[in-house]
Amino acid sequence: MSAPSSDPDFPDTSPSLPRIAWMTVAMLAPVALLNYLDRQMLAAMKTSMMADIPDIASRENWGFMLGSFKWVYAVLSPIGGYIADRYSRRLVIVSSLFVWSAVTWVTGYVTTYDGLVATRALMGISEAFYIPAALALITDFHRGSTRSRAVGIHQTGIYAGLILGGFAGHVADAPDLGWRFAFQACGLVGVVYAIPLLLVLRDPPVRESEREHRGASMGSALGELARNRDFLLLVIYFTLPAMAGWVVKDWMPDILKERFGLTQGNAGVYAVLPVQIASLVGVVFGGWMADMGMRRSDRGRIFVSAVGMILFLPALFGVGLSEHLGLAVAFLILYGIGWGFFDCNNMPILSQIVPPDRRATGYGVMNLVSISCGGFADWGFGALRDRHMPLSVIFGVFALIALVSVAVVLAIRPKPELTANAQQKE
């Protein structure tokens, strides 16, 4: 294994650095699990929550409630990223986990639609600070030759959370438990886990040259990103597939329940389990492929991500057209593999075009655009379904958007000074 000092991102030559790097991933993966478990439970327990809170009234209102989380999350993501770039990524992560877990716990007590919208908006405030800081911290510790794998392992926590969330419909259906218990229990777990996370997690050492950049204003940081052609392309690329991604996450249990006459619990499992297991395989295999590809070309990660988008095309068309549950699940599996290839490479590609002291801010901007559009996709999908728009038309449009995404990512040009170390073998 090459010495840590060979990478300019790491001034510390301590031999313990690789151990700390992987421990950071191990500590953050459960946080990622909780982050997405809290979100997926909502989709899986929709029927019970609408029955218990009748003033939700329509799917359009449900979609607006889902959007309220995303819009707040999106607007605050660049701010969360900037704070993580300028101050302590560790403290941003721990604070975010503690606050969103407390709000998750409170969600178990809401009794009105307005209260549900308010708690989702508060969740957006707290969760906006996590992902940019966490992924930036991982790429701080992991040199180019392990970046995609490290990010991929972190993302497996996300898929594990989505998988567990898919079973929440069974919890909601259980007479002795219910949807309120699910939120209260998950919130308590997150609050407790924040304590060991605070004690164990560490910020990486900061180079002297980076201290100067950390004093830059948010305006200058955003201005620098706005002048970066490749960053703007990455923002577009990060956004286009996410519109379909959010609809699949938030609406697929309801789609399968209605289309194939499933119970709420079974619909949640069929909608979530195949996709997320496939995505888990996709991030691990896609991360390995991308890291291996970087030994041959500085566009290795870009090529692997583009393959994921190509898999989206038949998958999304198939989901929209399938009239049999087994066939729909097969296309969802194909979609999940493609999503995994895409998901494990976004931050590593960002690291090839943006310097370390701008990465969390950059990812925050990516979240701003992507999740804002995802919120409108959720809201719009609910409105279109209320007006009986065929699923084949909606998912056909998503498939064409994925095709455009392939052209966008292939137009990104990595910066040689930021990718030279990515091709080193450890």
C-alpha cells in the first residue's frame, strides 16, 4: 500500500490513516441507513397514514407533502455543504443525525396533514446537512484508488435503509404496532447512535493551503463552481435520472398495490426489496469496476456511470408497460443495478473536477437542483395519477430522460491535476 503522503489531499503520513479511512465508512453506513429508512417508511405506510389522517385527502396532497421535504432539503443543501467545507464535517454529521432523529420521533405523534407537512419540512432542514458532509468526509480520507468502493459501501447503508423501510407496511398493519410506533422507534435509535458517532468520528488533517481557501465566502465558493463547465454538466447529470429515482422510491409501493391488487405490506416489499438489493449489488460491483477502470483511463468512473444510465432505458420502459408482477419486478431489478452504477460514482466524479475544499458545497448544489426537481416530480406524478395518465407514458418519458443523461455524463472532462492520484495502485 502506498504511503498516504503520496496524495496531495492528505498531509498526514500516519500509518493509521487507512484504518481511520475505512472506520469512517463503517461508522457512517448506519447513519445512511437511518437517513433513508426514515424516508422509505413513509411510502410503505401511505395507506395507514392516509386512513389515520383523513385530511390528507388526495394523492396530490400526499405528493405535495413528499415534495415539502425535498424542497426544504434542496434549498439548504448548499448551505450545509458550505458549512461542512468551512468548519467540521464531523460535527455537521452528528448534529444532523441527532436533529432529524428527534423530528422522526415527533412524526409519530402528528394528527393533521399540516402537522405532517411541517415535520417533513423540519426533516428536510436537518437531513440537508448530512449527505454532502458525509460523502466529502469519505473522499477526504479515501484516495482515488478506493474512492468509488468507499462511497459504494456507504451507499449500501442507504439501500439497507430502503429495504428495511419496505417492510414498514407490515409494521403499520400490525395491530400492536402501527405506523406511529415505526417513526418513534427509528427516531429513538438515531438519537442514541449520535453519541458513539460523536466520540469515534474524526475530521481529517487539513493542509495549510486549504486553510486559506476555507476562509472564502459562500458567494465566492458558489461563483467558482458556477464557472466550472464540468461541474454544471455534473449537476444536470445528477438531476435528470433522480426524477425517476424519487418516483420509484416514493410511489412504487402505491403503484404495485393498485396495479396488482396487493396488500399494503406486500406492495412495500415487492416495490423495495428487489430494487434495493439490486442497487446494493450495483454499487459494490460498479464501485469496483470504476476503481479498476481508473487504472486505464481518467474517465473510468464516467464510463461505468454511463453504463448504469443505459440500463435505465429498458428498465423504465418495462416498468411502465408490464402487466405481470413478476415482469415488473424483473425490470425493477435491472433499474436497481443501473442506479447502483450511477450512485457510487457521483461524488468520485465530482472529486475529479472540484478541489477538496469545495466538494461538500458542490454536492450541496447538486442536491439543490436534483432534489428540487425530484419534489416537483413527486407532486406532478400524484397530480397525473389523479388525472389517470397512463404509467407507460410517464415512465417512457423518464426513459428518454435517461438517454439524454448518457450524453451529458460523457461530455464531462476530468481535470488532470485532480485525477492523477486516482490511477495509482495501493
